[in-house]
Amino acid sequence: MERLDISDGFDVHEYRHGLKLLQEDRETMHLENRSGKFACPACGKEFDRLLVSEKRTNTFGNPGGPFCVVRTADQLLLLTH
């Protein structure tokens, strides 16, 4: 399983072969990890969904299970497991 590399930020285009876009607006993307292809950059475990946000502030509901948060220079990544 390939771990998402965020060392130079996160570029969804590098991982588009294994991520399915569920929803997108100007500053956020919600993606599904197809067939568990990728591992979380925080914990190394398989994740289900990925929210990528460029907003300065975010409010999240209850994700319903464990989650990891990763910060790049320009984005916040919330990964649910």
C-alpha cells in the first residue's frame, strides 16, 4: 500500500488513479480511497475518506470513527479510518 507523500504539499493529481472525487468546491475536496489503495500519511494505515481544505478555518461534524489530521504549508488533510 502506497503512503500519501505530503513532503512537498499534497497534489491530488499524483494520486488520481486511486482516489475518487466525491465532492469539490472552490477550497475543499472530498475524496474516497478506492479499494484501500493508499495509506494515511499520519499513521500509515489504510484510510476510507480524505477531505482536503485550503480554508483558514474549518468546522467538522462527527466523522463516525477514528481520524487523522495532517497539515501541509497550504492545506489541511482530514483522513477518516
